Amino acid sequence: MKDTVEPYVTDDGRTIGDVMLDLRNITLRFGGVEAIKDISFDIREGEIRAIIGPNGAGKSSMLNIISGFYKPQEGEVWFDGAIRPPLRPYQVAQQGIARTFQNIALFEGMSVLDNVMTGRLNHMKAGLFRQALWYGRAEQEEVENREAVEKIIDFLEIQKIRKTPVSRLPYGLKKRVELARALAAQPRLLLLDEPMAGMNVEEKEDMSRFILDANDEFGTTIALIEHDMGVVMDLSDRVVVMDYGRKIGDGTPDEVRGNQDVIDAYLGVSHD
Amino acid sequence: MTATAPQKGCETLPNLLARNVARFGDKPAYREKELGIWQSWTWAQAAREIEAFACGLADLGLAPGDSVAIIGRNRPALYWAMISVQMCGGIPVPLYQDAVAEEMIHVLGNSQARFVIAGDQEQIDKIHEVQDQIPHVEIMIYHDPRGMRKYDAANLFEMDDVTKNGRAKQSEIWPRLQAIQAKQGYDDTCVMLYTSGTTGRPKGVVLSNRNIIETSKNSSEFDHLRADEDILAYLPMAWVGDFIFSVGQALWTGFCVNCPESAETMQTDLREIGPTYFFAPPRVFENQLTEVMIRMEDASKLKQWLFHHFMAHAKKVGPRLLDGESIGFGDRLKYFLGNLFIYGPLKNTLGLSRVRVGYTAGEAIGPELFAFYRSLGINLKQLYGQTEASVFITQQPDGHVRSDTVGVPSPGVELKMAENGEVFYRSPGVFVEYFNNPESTASTKDAEGWVATGDAGFIDPESGQLRIIDRAKDVGKMSDGAMFAPKYVENKLKFFPNILEAVVFGNQREMCTAFLNIDLTAVGNWAERNNIAYSSYQELTGHPQVLDILRGHVEEVNKSVAADPMLAGCQVHRFVVLHKQLDADDGEMTRTQKVRRGVVEEKFGDVIDAMYGGKSEIYTETEVTYEDGRKGKIKATLQIVDAAVQPVQQLEAAE
């Protein structure tokens, strides 16, 4: 382990705890293509961790490994201090990891409320039979889950569109609904794949606010991929920089900003 | 003035609360939509909360005579807080929640508030920002704890904690508060409300228990309000109307105050509650109508035909039905069918199905707009009022409603007109004084209690109702001596759904010109329908086709203005569509959405000069304030459009 794991308090008063997720020497191949080459980094409890890099650097693949969708050929994923065996994505979700997608993946024909309710799936224990008959535990669970969902709706200020079908919403709001659904799962670790892609400045400001608030209010640990450097540098506690499947930088936004390899990767190098 | 004796046990608002608990203890008194569900509190439950919070406030040191600023959106807890403050002998001072920090300094400073009760983090942040300029604010209390966890100032408390603390010490503190309340009388201050400041700095209007309770009693009786009414409290708490409707009348008659979930969900909440007593400024009705018309354009041909067919019929007979006139059997049958197919569902969508008494005020309402609602069978009426009058000066009785008048004097109100046409009134609701401002008090209210309204008007001989022409000081003369009444023309312009706001100039000039603001909803929808691409508000305002449409509107208004020989000089010769919306944050409007003519005239002076200078376009830079208080500049080249005017007919001397 390279990092000290003593908890510390950030400038804005949040406590960053122990290592939650530790990726050790991960390598991922698709046939002959090495998408990720021997990468190690960790995510600590309570922090906002950004993964940045040019297109095709392997950022989304990295997120897919964390969410259990891809299985790396080499390396280990440690979660809560124990090695994580290969899991199905739903099992990963049960561990408290939720995500949003680069291309919005909502149920277009369903209302915002119903979409967010699907985020509560892991919190519903009643069997198919009871659910179908709306009987006993199923009813009580629905009420509890609805309350949890309403809190998220209130939190993200989407009361107005509660009953609107998702297909009728503009892009920026869909992104917010996706965040709502992920938060409804009450995850410990939230993975955001380009939460601000395609947004205008105002929408980006709103989204940044919600990400910070979610981290602050619910103590959710957040790992995000984002291209907008301004956003990344303002939001995150630590940043991993990837390029061609390799890690070329890791540290606080200031450290990363001053890192020559990072500057080269983003701005290009003169060959003379 | 006749000083009426109060009914026993009804001298203060806390008294009225106690009376309601005894009379309607189990009846819902307040509702609020939270977490998607309407939560409700009975009078008894509300009273318990109010008393506990009052004890908590007293424990924090709130003493009789202290003023307490209350800032936030309409929520039961904040309405309760006002009564709690009164229980401690304090004076509640509600503030406009969307005021920026600098505006707050003046009001907080002027009222000398020792306590501030804020709705949420946003309000607390604003006060923190200017804290060093308001040293007399000792204690801050917030209601919604969201985002407040990291604030650790020693003088900052969560409302819930204050209530809990108060409840724990209630047995010890309450007797002390009861003693304070026993000393409060009919002529003690009930509330202090700040004027919106159309012309200058907001002034603190001191209203006594007598003002509020007498007015609430009179107006409730005028409209036969009952304990089973429902109202939606969505207008700013700092506005006198909301205080009378949601506090005064609610406590007097014991009806239920419903608070929406958020400002954006108001329309949905309105529909769910279906108020029986409803108040809205013309702007709200206008927006609703615009929305309806836009959606009708998307409807199928058959639905469109049904809508237009039955609306035409409603326009013909609806208002007469409401006024209780007799109409033919055929018309009645057709109206009944129309109600089944169109009016009923439409009213339901608008959330106005159950409205027994509806009021509009604050601005003149376009006659067509007014007729639209009346024709649906909604008993919409007009009233004329002021903060200084505890709202009511005149109001229209059921069955005697006209669009161009504002009603007969409310019970207990006397009216008189000055030489120049300015309206004066005297009533039990007339304010005590402007706080710490004896000069203004003296210039507004004379020794006999007559108050100048600042509006010019006359009693319409036909209906016996008051008719307001314009602000007395805005009515002017054109250079040829013709009368200039800008509001009259502006209201006609604003009735077009495409025009959100209009400002007409022409005092002491040879012709009238105007600034227009487009309504983005209506014009944006039109653009979408006609495949017109635009990337910003500014671009849309300058689009040649938009200018063409607006020219059509202006020319239509000119025709209708020309029909009135007295005002024919007020036709608009040239106009400019402004590149930005007039906004309260930029000082161009008041918080109650009234145009500050002087500010606009000064700020856009270059544009006005260009209009009168015969230019066809003008480059201008305008400072704007963003919602977070930052300032920026927007630049634009504005087209100046000429509109056709009708020849002014000379008044024929011979008959």
C-alpha cells in the first residue's frame, strides 16, 4: 500500500476515511488489445475521485471493472479490505456500488418517479408473489421505498417532473434523473461516467452542486469520469490520469496539474 | 374615523388562534406538500407547535418590542413563526425571499431586527454575506437543515431545536408569555410590511392588530368566507395580500392554508388542492392562458374546433350567467354542454374548479383575459388595494363585475378624489405609520386619516365603481397637450400572449414610443412550430419575423387606442424589442413585478434617444446581474421598428 490510510479532514470539513476500493495491478485485454495496462489506484471512503484522460484512454473500461461488468485478466480488486472475487454486476450493486452511464440509460416510457423507484430494487425483499398481489410486506416496502425516493427527488429538486415520462425531458434533466436513480440505491460508492457531457454551463454548475451535496449530505464516495477540466479540478479530492491504458499521474488536482506527463498527454509534446 | 371596539378575545392574532383551537380544534388548518404527500396540521396541532416555538424564542432572549425578520418561501412553519413572535410580544417582519443581499441590508437595518428566521441555507448565506453591516442581528434561526451541517456559528440555531427546547421549558416559560400577551391590545403593532418600492427605497409599514383584524373581518364578511375554504399560499409572504389572506383572514374565519411543494410545482399543487378562495396577480392568469393556448395549438383539429366553438359561446353568455342575468333556454343548454365538454375539464386542469371567490389585483387586467376566466364560470373579481390600507380599498361585489373598474369601497372605507384626480381613502385598515420615518408618514397620511394612493381615478357614473386610470404621477401631457397615460397602452399591449412586458414613453414629447419584452414561452413555441432556429433569448428578440409579428400587435393596439378620442395621442409610433427581460435583480422592476419607469428610462436612455432621433438601429451595452449576484454586460444592436398609426380624429365641436 502506497497511501497513508489515516483519516483526514479536508479544507471544507469533510472527513476522508480508510481505503474503500483498492485496484491493484489491473490489466484488461480485449483480444490482442490491452485496454488497461497494470494500473493501481485506490478510492478512499468519503472522497471524490476523478479519472481523467484523453479519448480511448481506458477510463470507461476502468469504471466497468469497478462495477463488475468487465473482468480484468490480471490484478486484484480489493473492497473493504478484502479481495473481491469475480462478481456479477447485480452482486456488485448489492455491495453498495451504483453508477450512471455515459449514454443515458433510463426507461424512456416510464415516469421519473418510476425510474427512480427502480433504483430501490436492492432494497425490496418481498417475493414476486407478494409483489404481484400487493400483499403484506410488499405494501409496506413500497411505502418505505417511496419515501426514500421522495427524499432523493426533493434533494435533486425534480419535484416538478415527478410524474413526467422521461422521454419528454431535455437532456440535462435526464442526466439528473439518472443521478437520482443511482442515489436512490443509497450506494456507498457512486460511479459517474461523464455526468456533465453535453451540458451547458448552468446545467454543469447545478450538477456539480448536486455531486458535492450528495458527497457531503449522504457521505457517498464518488468516482467520476469527466472531460471538463475546470469541473474536475474544482470537485475532486484526488485525480487519476490515464493515457493509452496506462496511469500517468495520480494525486491532488494541484499535483496533477503540474505533472509534466499529464501536460504532455493533454497538450501534446513537441518532437525536436 | 370610527374606532370600533374589538370582539372580546379577538384583539390579537394569538387570541384568534386560541379561539380557533377551541372552535375548530380538529379541522385542518395548514397543509404542505412535502415528499410528494400533503401533510396536514389541525388548529390544535399547529397551536402546539406555535406555542413551543414561542417558548423557544423567549428562551433565546426575544423580548417584547423586538422585531424579527422572517425570510423564506411560503411554508407553514414560517407562518407559525410569525404568530410565535407575536406571542413573545415581538413584531414579525416578513421579507421578500428573492431579494438580493444588498436589498436585505436596508430592510434589516431599517427594522432593527434582532432575530432572523430564515427558510433555508440560501437565505442564511445571504445574511452571512452582509452580516458586518447589520450588527444588530443577534440570532439566526433556519428551518430547512439541508446543507447547514457545517455551519457552526454560535448564534445560529435550527428551528426544530428551538421548538424542542421551548417545549422542554414550556411549563416554566409559557406563563411568562401569557402575561405578555395579556398586555397586548387592539392598537399594538401586529406586523411590519415593507412596500415594494416602485419609486424609492422600501418603507416599513406598521400595521396594528386593529388594522389587520378589522380588515380581515370586513373582507371575510363581504365575500361570505367560511371555515371550510381552502386557499393556496404561494405569493410572497412579505406582500400584504398574503398576510391578509393567509394569516389575517385564515385566522379570522378559520380556513385552511395550503403551501405548495416548491415554486415550480405551484400549478400542479393548485390542481391538487382546488382552492375555493383564490388570489392571483394578472400575470399568473396570463401565464395560465398562454399555456392553454399553446397546448390547444398542439391538439387535434376536432378538439381545436370544439374548444373555439364553445369558448365563443362562453364568451357570449358566460359572464352574463355569472352576473345572474337571464338568458335564453337554448343558450343555457349549450352552455351546459360546453361545461360538460370544455369548461369543466379546462377549469379542472387550471385548478380552478372549486373557486367560489377569485380576485385579481396589483395591475390592471386585460379585458379579454378577464372575460376568458369569467366566461368559464369562475367568479373572478377585481380589487384595489395597498399595503398602507391593509389591502382593501375597493372590491367588486358578486354579480357586479366589470373589467374596467375595481369595485365599490370595501366595508368601512371612505373615498374622496382630489382636484387632480388622485384617489384618497380612509378606513380602519389605514396603517399606523411608516417605521422610523415621520416625514413620509406625514406626507402620505393627513391628520384626519386620509391617505393618498398615488393613483388617478374617478367613480364610474354608470356602475358607481372606482376606475383607475394610471399612477397619478405617470399621467402626463404630450407636447401637443394631449393626455398621456402610459399604463393604459401598456396594458393593451401586454394582453398579447407574445408580449410579456411593455413600457411606453411620450411624456412631453411629440409622439409615443415603446419598449417591449417578448414572452419566451409563447414566442419560443411559435418559433419551434415554424422551424425558426435561435440560440438565445437575445437572438429571438431580434429575429425579423418576431419583429413583424410584434409590429402587427402594436398596430392593432394603435387602432384600439385611436378609438378613444381622449387617448388617441398615445398611439405607439416606434418601438424596440429589448434584448433582455426587465428584471427585479437589475432594479428595473420591483419584487412585485411592477416596472420602475424611472430606472428603465435612465438605463436605456441611449435607446430612447435613438427612437426619437429617427435612427433605425442602435448599438447598446447593458449591465445585468446574475442570480448569484455577479454582474456582467450584454451587448446588442437593436432594431427600431416603425408602426402604422391611425389618424387622430379631432373632437367635433358640433353635434
